[in-house]
Amino acid sequence: MEKKIVVIPCSGIGKAYGEIGRQAVYELIEDLRPGIVTTTCLARLMIDDPDAKALINDNPVITVDGCAKDCARKNVEFTGKKVDRALRVIEVFKENRDLKAQGILKLGEDGLKLVHILARKLNEEIAGLMRKEP
Amino acid sequence: MSDDFLEVTYDKFVFRVKTGYFFHPEECWAAREGNLVRVGVTDFLQKVVGDLVFLELPETGKEIARDGYAGTMETIKTTVDLFCPVSGRIEEIHSGLIDNPQPINSDPYGEGWLFKVAADDWAGDKKNLMDAQTYFPKMEAKIKEEIAKK
Amino acid sequence: MLQELKQEKVGIIPCNGEELCEGTLTRFACRKVLDTLRPHETVTICLPLFIAGDAGERNFAKTFPTITVDGCSKRCSQVTTEKLSGKPRYAVVVSELLKERGIEVPPSKRTLTEKDQAAIDLVAEDIAGKVDAILRKG
């Protein structure tokens, strides 16, 4: 099976950061790195879904957490897999202070700008990982 | 249950008030520490504003009045002004929080302290603050207001 | 001093599944219930935070009734909730609900548009009805 890069957002539903991370992952999968980046449902790891576990065990994993609670990173590491990179949306917001998301799911123009910035940042991380992979 | 805190649970959130501290209506607290007064924000405030991202604190050496402006905190939702509960001179600021304000959310009464003041008149200023037992029902009233806004 | 003020509330636990548009639907439908349909009667439980061990999420799910909302028949939210706190009062599976009611699955998992509103409304109303049933029975 061809190597993929697995990028897993926390998809937290309580804060805008969760949706920003989720949308950035979709942007990677559909626009920036089609065929190279994939994702899996975080909760599938918790029900010991064999396909989800095989995917993360066989490929590099980047987690995208909304905030410092680091749920995606922790949930992946509960399975025994150490993530290759762990990013937080809140850190991207710190670098782009004026871009405040409008709502939790409907992000608005500024929230979508944050999505694009995060997706590009993730793309750079992926480039770094791909240079390392055999 | 803890002797160190008064607590109330609303939905999935436990709101805590540290016993032995003194509370200002603008949601900051003061605690005597030797010759200084340590200042921070309440658990209620940090829960309402959300994840702290930016923090501005007063400069050390600055003279500050009771109720005076003492900086700002910013989250993805909002920006709030900080106030000083006592008059005096800023002796120390918790500068580590400026790059990483997360302890304000995770430990507002401990590691989330903001600055320390050499107070001009702690005994006098304390009279204008609330002890934990007096502040607690006021906090509950504010919680109910927040829920009603939903 | 610990005071517990028992509010009648129901915890809603969406799966948030990223792989299917039904997962995206769980998010939109649940937020509609939380923000518009039953704002004073419901609380969201963030599934990743719940799994990661957050005391607030876990204690709420142990104390109050819950409704899990899964995108597909893997039922990740239901299985996880049962494992970590207890059986939910209701378990909604969006793919089954849409099929039952003859509503098309939205085409995109990335965005839901005005055209997908019928699907969001259907799921949200179903959850709201279950919230009402729980609160009537106690």
C-alpha cells in the first residue's frame, strides 16, 4: 500500500478551533495534497477499529488540536502510537491576532482565512515529513 | 469537595472560589504573600472568556491605584481589561504567562497569578474586597446571568 | 463547601466523524439543538475531550442522561460512551435515520449548504424530540 500522511483533527465541537482544524485538514486532502494526505475518525481509534489502527500504525501521523488540551494527540497516543507532529490551532491564531472566527461551526471570512493559513502550515510540515520518509 | 475551595457545578463546569483570598467585583482576586499582594483573575472569568491567547501586564515599578487598569487578556472570543484590587507599586509580574497564558485557564488561583503589588494600604483596601463567602453568591448570580443569555 | 445545583439537562455527544459527511451532519445537527432548539435543556459533550479523560465531560455523562449521535453504524460515540460512563438514553445513527426518512445524504463532508438544511433539520428535530422525551420521563 502506498504511504500516506495521516492528519487527524480533534474536531472539538465546543470551540471554533475544532472546526478550523477540521476544515484545514479537508483543504489538505482535497486541494493541497490529494492522494497523499488522508484522515480517519478519531473515535474509530477508541473502538479499536482495525482499519483505523492499521492506518495510523503504518503511516506518519500529524495531529491538529484546537487548544492546549491536546485531545487528538492524546487520543492517538493512547493507542501506543507516537505522533510525528502535533500542531495546535491556537498557536496559529496567536500569529494572526486579527482573525477572529465568527462562530463555532460557521467560521466567517476571518475564520476561513485562519483555515487557509493553518492548511499551508500543515502543508509545510508534510513537506518536511516527506523529505524524511524513505 | 475541598476545604481550599467553595465550589458549585453548573452542567459540566465546576466553578471554584479559593478560600482565604479576597475578591474584586471586576473578577480579580488578591492574596497577601509576605509583604506583597499577589493578584490574579477568578475561575469564573477565565471560564467565561475562554482560552487565553494574549496577555498584557503592567510594568514593574509602575504605581497603580486601587481599581486602576492593569493590562488586558485576549481570547479568540473577546478582550477584557484587568484591574488592580489594591493601590501600590508593581513589584513583580508573571512574565512567563505572556508567551504561555494557558495556566490562567488551568490554574487561575495558583500558577495563573498575574502580578505582585507592594500595597500602600492592604488593611484599608481589603475592606473594599469580598471574602470567599461573600463573593460566592455573587459569582452564582453571574453564572445564572450567563446561562440566561444563551 | 460543595453545592450541586441539579439542572435538568441532557448531554448530547456527536461523533464528529471526519471521514463521512454524516459525521459533519452530526456536528451541525447537534449545534442546532444546543444553540437554537433546546439551548436551556442541553449540553454538548466533546467526544475527543471525553475520551481524553476530561473530568467535567465524564462526570456530566455519568450524572445526567445522554444522547449519542453517530454518523454511521460503527456507532463510535455510543460504544465509547457506554465504555467510559454508561449507556446513553438514546443512540441516534444519522445514516439510518436519513435512509428511513428518504432524505439524501449530503454530497460533501467538508461543507453543508442551504440544500443540505433538510438533512440537518431532520436530525436536529429527531434529537430534540428525544431530549423532550427524556425530560418528560425524568
